[in-house]
Amino acid sequence: MTSTHPTYPAVALFDNAYSSTFAFLDSLGSHGITVNVYGPSLLGSTRWSRFSSSYQRCPPLDEPEEFLPWLRQQIRSGAITRVAPTSDLIAYYLSELRDEFADEVRRTIPTLADVEVCLIKSRFAATCKAKRIATPEIASPSNIDEALAFAEKVGYPLVMKAKSHLAVGMAERGAVIETKQQLRERFVPYEIVKGHECIVARYPELRLPMLQRFIPSATRRVYSVSGFKDARLGIVTAALSYKREQWPPKVGTSTHQVAINDQRILRAGLVAVERLVSCGIFELELLVERNKLLVIDLNPRSFGFMSLDIARGSDLPWLWFQSTMDCLPEGASARPLPVMHCRQSLPFYVSRLVMLLSGPNRLQKMRGFWNELGSPWVSMNGQWRDPVPKLLALLRLLRHPGGLVRPYWDSASDFGKTHESPRAKATARNAPAEVQTSDFPAAAAMDTLEHLATGAYPRMTFSITADETGRFVRPFASDGNKE
């Protein structure tokens, strides 16, 4: 245990094996904050952290009817005054109990209505539409006939995913639907996580999946605008990165996040953040399709690669803590952030081994792997200065080695296959040369940058022209021809 600051209030952190929890604990502990860890099991990872001031038993988080009354009583008694928002469930519970907290803490907790918009994807899509924020085509069918009609309209493949993890848990990651037969087989009500029936009774739409038009760039690059927004000062800090790899492939969570400095994408994402986020830590996900940035998700809490933001100088847990005391400094200066990688070590090395074994071009892959090893990086699975939780997290990943390897092997066998529907290809062929801007300022022509990043145009250089509003108008090839 490390020494703590005697005048700072304590923070309650609920034990789980999430990367965001490790990052929160490491940050607050490094600043001398008393962190009291709560969990239902004596075998929890974070209870063994050097930054854990104490460990106390609590009801399981997955049983709201037992956990919420317990947490309410702890808040009213003064035993808990601040709770780290490390998961969807915790963010939801905090919004439910928002009025129980003291004024200086309540101002940092989004309202239940705001959290519902973020955590229920169908409501998020509807809110984006109302606020004129561009998203992929999305549908929430109530039966298979409506699902098939949507598929006929937008074409295959489709992304099918849960409307919210509040009902089905974090293990459900969705799927890419390639055919009508697959859609018929998989469009069925979800099995609800035991104990969450009361949540589904409140939000019955969560029983069925939602559908989204598949965007090919989702397999290569999902941009994330992450940061912190104070209720009084507004957005205090923000950073841009992209998801380079995910597990499971195609529809999983990030296992390799890469930091970048591109003010155009960052500014475009922050327009959406201003319209959608009232306060707190945020992570907005965006995709690129030809000439648009499309918003696909918003997390109103800490996120898996938060250690990347911390390493780059945006210490989000510390800013959150200062905000709960309404003592954030004003006028934080924007600065270029260092470019580095953040990865889950075990999936990273497993994926590289599978790539080398599956071939082809093994020598070229080996060179790329060697170059990656030389890049500055930070771990998602905790830091070695706090070794026990990190080791336990790695051991947890090894419980089912086949489940860790198989998705990468299957993905390697699919490498090179296109997932763009014939309809989308026809649209691209018939698209006018003039780039149509979206509602986001500075959000157009990003498909050109995407092609450059993936090496599709290795011998061409591009310049992007912008008008006085920052909207990108038209990309040109280096020889002056329109692309």
C-alpha cells in the first residue's frame, strides 16, 4: 500500500478485470488518493493492488435489486462519497442515484436521461439524428420481416449487435451478418443476464438486437475522440486515437490503440461531443466512409485504452477527481500529444504469431512486427509497477486459450476478402467528383486519408483544400487530376 493524501476524500472503486479499472486505480493511487476497493469475491484482481487502501465486500454488481439499495445506503451514511465510473453498469447506477450525492459530486454525474442515450444504442441513434449528427444507417426491427426489409434496403453484410450491454452483459460483442440465412438464424431475442431482468422490464426494447449497415473501414480503423468535460468549464482535454486491432476481430473491443494528432478529425468529433455529452469522461467512436465521418458509439465513462490518454498527458481519472471537488484549473492549454501505442500484450503477441503461421509474406510480416516492437507503447492491462493485478489479468486471459487464438486464425483465413456490398460499390462508382460535406465541420475527404494510411495509393500524394469554415471541399491527386 502506498501513502495517501490526508485531506483528499476517498474514492470507491468496484473490482473487475477491466483495463479501465486498472487505469483508474493506478492514476488515483499515484496521486495519493485513498482508493477503497469493493467486490463480491475475495479473489478480485484489484484488491491486491499496491494502490488499494482497503478491500470490502459488497453485493454482486450484476444484481441491481440487491446492489442498488446497498449502494444507496452507503452513500447516505457517508461511507461512500465518490465512485469511479469504470463500467456501463456503474455509470448507470450512478445516474440512478445521482440525487443522493453531495452537490459538488452530483454536478459530475450525467443525468439518467443522458446516460440512457449513451448506453442504449437505439436511443443514441435517434438522438444523433435529431441533433443532425451523421451515423451509419441503423434499424431496430421488432421482427424478422422488418430485419429482412432493412437488409434488402442497405445490402449485406450487416452488423448485428445488442442495443445495450446493460441487458446482455459485456461478453456479447455482436456479429457481422453476411447472408439472409444468417440473419434469419441469428435475429432472435437475447438471453438476458441473470439478475438484469429488472433492467429489461424498464427497457423492453433491449431484448432484440439492432442492425447497422456495415462500414468496411470498421475492420481497419475506428477513430476515438476521448477526454473529459466539466459541467462548468466545458471540454477540458481531448485526444484522438484509432483502434488498430480488436478482439474478437471485426466487432470486438480494442486490443491495440494508436494515438494520432489530426486536428481536423478531433475538431469534428468534438462537435458531436458538445452536443451529446453533459459532463464526465467520454469516448466517442467514429468511422470513415468515403467523404464522411460517421458516429457509431459513445461511452460516458472510463474506457479500455484510457492508460494511453494518461501516458500522453491527459490524466482523465485525476481530472475527474478534481472535478468532483469543483477545483479544476481554468484555461488548460492545448498541445500536441506524443504519438504512441496502447495494447493488450497477450492478444497482441497471439495475433502476430497467428499472422506469421498463417502466411503468406512471412518475412514482410516479421519486419513489420519488429518495427512495432520499437514503437513507444503502454499496456492496457495495468503497469508492472503494480504487478499483482497485472499478472492476474494476464492469467484470466489464459483461462480459455482456444477462444483467444481461434478468432485470430479465422480472421487470418478471411484476410483480403471484401465486405463492401455490391450496392455500396455501385454508389461509390457513381459518386460525383465533388465531395459532399457532412454536418461535421472539417469532416470530409477522410476516405482519401484512409487509403493513404492503408497503402492503397502508395505512389500518390494528396492535398486537401478547405474553405474558410474548415470544411474540406475536394481532394486532388498530385498531378492535379481529381481523385
